Amino acid sequence: MNHLLEVKDLEVKFGLRMGDLTAINGVSFTLDRGERLGLVGESGAGKSVTGFAIINLISKPGYISGGSVIFDNRDLTRLTDEGMRHIRGNLISMIFQDPMMTLNPVLTIGTQMVETLQAHMDISRKNAEGIALKKLRKVHIPSPEKRLKQYPHEFSGGMRQRIVIAIALLTDPALVIADEPTTALDVTIQAEIMDLLLELCESEGTGLILITHDLAVVSQVTQKIAVMYAGKIVEAGQTEDIIDNPLHPYTQGLIKALPDGSNPGTRLNQIPGVMPSLIDIPPGCAFHPRCMIRGDICRRESPALREIYGYRSMVACHMLDAAEKQAGANVAK
Amino acid sequence: MKNRLIDIKNLVKHFDISGGLLEQMALRNGRIVRERTVVKAVNDVSLFIHPGETLSVVGESGCGKSTLARALLGLYPPDGGEIYYRDDRIDGLTQQQMLPYRAKMQMIFQDPYASLNPRMTVQQTLEEPIVFHNPSLSGSEVKERVAGIMKQVGVDPKWVDRYPHEFSGGQRQRISIARALMVDPEFVVADEPVSALDVSVQAQILNLLMDAQEQRGLTYMFITHDLSVVRHISSRVMVMYLGRVCELAPTANLFESPRHPYTRALLSAIPDLYDHRHKYIKLKGEVPTPIDLPPGCVFHGRCPHTNERCSREIPALNHQGQGVYVACHAIEEGRLK
């Protein structure tokens, strides 16, 4: 069966006076219809750039320098602007972090929803309003008829994000990319929004790419997780595998760094150092200066993302390769 | 009043945001009247902090937790109530009278990009408080102190002449912590000190704060919305909602058996890494505005256990034994266990 989305060796560069900076360096993953994937990483890992690259929204001086994004049997990196307009906001929608920035403050919610529909289909204002009402009910906005005539500032933060979700779902997209959709919201509202997103994706069969730094949030919503570090995926697999049995030292460090309530007051496990800046990504494995188990090869060669014998996740780590060879040798004996 | 470093009694802080005279004018029933708009940020909050403990204040945006901290440090003059530092009343003091307390009470802010002066080197930033509070120290003594503190917070002392923009977010937060520690405070208020940082750096800063507490016997008031951090570092937790205290309890006790309906809802909303699809308590409606506080219990409009009394009478913060304080009629009447 064909995948809904297949990202292959995606590479994004930013052309600067000092030379090209590689923001995304060979990212590959697939997403099936109705499947939910979490792209996890810290600031600067390249997760948002990946999201933008999928819908070909990288703005200058950035550009997609290699790889392909196959959606629905079409390579989105090669589409014309005209062709892309048919996909973006129609078949693939995006939800951003701050709903106040996404919504136009001088237009009513109704106008913005109708505008979106009319941009993608030949539909009368009246019919468009009908669809808008239906979607607002779906995201549990009380008295939607009244709400359609209101402006974004008349809504609370949580309500605004619901409206953004309703707009994203107007055209019944096959894929929604949500970039930190709850980071600006309080924890009780975050729970509501995540619950809603999950409910809608399940009932409509919509694919979801959830971009976030919060592993706990991802674990509630997605079936798959890809962990990014310095422009690459370092570990990818089923959500429960990644959470319960992380293999890459970075993933392990991330999970151990979270206070989990088991040993209050004790020192937390910290990963020394910080994520490298794009200007000087270390040679070899980008994580090696912060890694506890690094070897000589890590300074020289960049590890490939691949399956590790005996595990279901894909991992990019030389030291696991070595451990695997050891295990293989033992089996051979 | 022994064994209390900080004691706050019935603190009130309101902000008048009505603006100029013209903006206050409104038309009501054909008459022009003058109306004031007041944000009731902190209402009747009482608490005490023992020396050496970490009290966390949690609550969602707009619940008054930062205002409480700033009023406590004298950054906002309170509109009512009393604040004691050990046995001395410190609210309503003049700037001059406040000085000795300022050296003992320091603050760390959320955003290390905004809280450091971009035009001051690390050296200048760190020596300013100590030169101000101890003018008798010689230049070399000050330099020594700066280098010592930098080493302690994990910033290489040879970077003293650099400017804030040359450091990462985590490094900057270390420098703000160093600045707070320069004057050897007893009490530190940390207002969301790790919310702007990445997970791996967050752990570094939390460890640094815990180490500093152990080495110097610091007392912390920790303001945050991140409940997993709260659970890890605090000895007691205070939950606020719309400027009032809902519940105040020892940490383990609060997380194991939250009592107040709002605390229950708040804790249930924390996503759990290992418990996929766990159930959370859905609250109806939204947080009311602190300009127009509901009568009675501030939470009654969203509470699943509300009755007529809740909409009329403000619940008192009652001691339930074992250091647990709860402000809820349903618990007081035994309707909610």
C-alpha cells in the first residue's frame, strides 16, 4: 500500500553570506492514512523546519536542497506555486503555536472560515457558513452561530486554538501538521485541546504530525515518534517502544531528564552542554560532545538511521552498532 | 512566630487599570458615570515559609502567583495585609528601611534574555549588587567573589568580560542565578526559572538550584506552572486560583491525595509519559476574569461539587491536619471526601 506521506532524504539549507547552513540533513519518514506521528526535539533540532518543508513553505534564504516529499503520489518539492496552493490548506493543513498570530484580528471568525473554504472550492457564502458552523460544533464551541460574528480578541486562548483547529479541518484534509499547538496554553486547556485533536483525527481518519518538545504530550496522542537532534532523526519507532525502551543516548537522556515524581529532591539526570548551533555542528555524530558512551568512530563518521538487531526502533548510533555486532558474534558462537 | 522565615497575612493586591478620566467615563441608563476597572490579582492570601524549605506556588496564567511573589519582595506595594520577615514587618517600609531586607531576599526571573542588561558584561552584572550592598569591599575582594560565584554556578570565570548575547539561554539563567547569590541571600524567589529552557538544560538548572540550596541553606519560593518540576523540588505546594489559595499541603500529600476540586482537575491534566490515554477531569466553562470576580467561592462556576452556599460565601482556608489547608465548602461539609 502507498503511504500517505513519504519524506525521503529531505535536506533544507539556509543560504547565508558565510555559506550555506544545513538545517535539515537527510530526514526520512513515512506516514500512513490516519496515522499520527510525533516529531520531538529541543529548540534548534529542526522539527519546525521539517514541518514547513513538507508544505513547501520554507522562506528565503532557506530552500529545499535535496530529497523528496511524496504526498498522494506527487512530489511536493517539485510542484509549482499554483499546484502547491491546491494542496496547502486544503489537503494538508497546519496549526501553529500562537492562535493570536494565526487569526486575522480585524476579520470575524465567520469571514475567515468562509474565506478559507472559498479559496479551495466553488461554494456560496451561505453553504460555506453551513460547513463552518458544523466544524465549530465539532470542536465544541458553544453557540457557534453567535461566535461566527465575533472577532478573535473576543475569545480566550483555548477557544482561539479550537477555532484554529476548526479552520484547519474545514476542507477535510488528509494530513494536519500541528506545530507546538498547546505550548502557549495552560495545562488544563492543553489537556482539552490534545484530547480534541486526538478525537477529531480518529473520527475523521486524518493523519497528524505533532511537532513538540514535550515527550509526555506526544505519548498521549501519537502512535509513532521520531526524535530529532541537530537536523537529523536520531531515533524513530512506535511510541511505546521509544518511551519504555529508548535506545539512543540522547533519547535516554531526554526521558531521564524529566522529573517523574519517583525520587523527589534528588539530582536530576542532566545531559551536559547544549544543542549545537547550525553554524558549528560537530563532525561525525552531532551528539558526540554531549554523549556518555561515545567512541572514536563517533568523532569521525556520522551514523546512519537504521534498524538494530533485536529491537523494533530505528536508531542512528555507532555504539549501538558495536553492541549489536557483539551480540551477533555471541549468537554465531 | 518562631520557625517562620516569611509570614504573610491576608495579603491583597489590586491593580487599577481604568486609565485616564475620559477612559473611565461610561454611559449607564442615559447618565454619564465614572467607572473604575480594577484587576483583583491577589485576594486575602495568607501563608508562611519555614527556613530551608521550598514552597512552590502553582496555578494557571492570571491566578496571581507572580503578583504574590512581587508583593512579597516589596516590588509592588500591597493594598492590604501584613508581611513579616522573621519577626519584622516589612510591608510599607521606605526604600531606605527596606535595604537590609533586599540583600536577604533575591529574585530569579523567567526570561534570561530579558532579565540581564545587554549592555553590561557578566562582571558588571555580578558586581553591581555586592558593591551596592557592601560598599566597604575592596576591588580585589569583589573580583574574587565574582569568580567564586561563577565557578559555583558552572560558568567559566574567564568569560567575565563577555556580554549576555554571547551566552546560551541556559548559561544566561546560570548568570541570573549567580547575580541573585552574590549578596548571600537567605530567601530566593524563583519565578518560572526553567520554563524558557529546553528539557536537557532545565535539568541542569534545577540541579544547580538544588545544590545551591543545600550548600547555602537557602529558602525558596518557587513559582511555576510545571507540576512535574514542582513535585520534584518542593517541600510544600500552594495551589492558587483567581488570586486565592485553594489548597496548601506537603508535596507528597498533595500529589497523592489532592483535596480541592481544582487541585484534582489540575493534577489530572498533567500528561503522563507512561500512562497513555489517562482520564483527566474536564472542567466546564473558562477561568473568569479577575476584574469581575464571581461571588462566593471563585471556583464555584466550574466546580462539579458546587451548591448554593458556594455561590454565596467565600470558603475559609481550613487546617485539615498534617499541614494540609483547604478552602472548600464541600470538603468542610463532608460532601466531598
